[in-house]
Amino acid sequence: MASADYFLTGDPGAARAELADALREHGFTVTPRPDGSWEVARGSTTATALLGVLAGRKNQRLVYGVQFFDHQGTPVARFARDSGAGAMGGAFGVQRSENVFAEVSEAVAARLHARGHLVHLYRGA
């Protein structure tokens, strides 16, 4: 599972709001789950199922997650991509999912940093 851990600073509510806005800016919907995590998704399941990778970059269904936890007193938001993300698009779809994840995680980090909400970024495999 690929991940980007954003070690946050400042008001936790403001940092979460900024994170959600950054993800929405990239076309994702952010849906809170009962456990406090978020489902982060974009694209069409139907288009992806019917067209696979031909659904296109913005229409391919991609679903990622964000989990929140505390690390030694620092709030952390983990943006994560399961290894099967984009699989409906075949091998090219999985590669696109990896590329989109890398792009978005970088852009989110840059935005959080610019707004004073990012202390540290850790990338997981």
C-alpha cells in the first residue's frame, strides 16, 4: 500500500479542512466514514467498468483513503492507496492510479506546507 503521512501542525480542524479542500481541488469527493477516516474518490465506476483505461484520466474510478491518528503528540493524516486501486482499468489503470496518487499526494503536501499546516511528510511504499 502506497501512503503519504502528513504530520500536521496548527489547528487540527483547520488542517483537516485544508486537506479536504486540496483533495477536492483535484476532483475528489471526500466522504467521512463512521470510524473518522475518509473515503476519497473520483471518476465513474460505470465508465471504468465499461471502458477500462479508456475511460480517461479524470473518469477512471479511483478510491483512496485518509486515516487520522496521533504520533507522539503530533496529529497525522495518512493518505493511502491500496495496491489494487485502479484495477478495473487493467495494468494501465493500476499504473495511472499510482501516478495520480503520487501527483495528488505531492500537491496536497505543497498546499499544506504553504498554509502552515505541514511539519513533515513521510512516504510509505
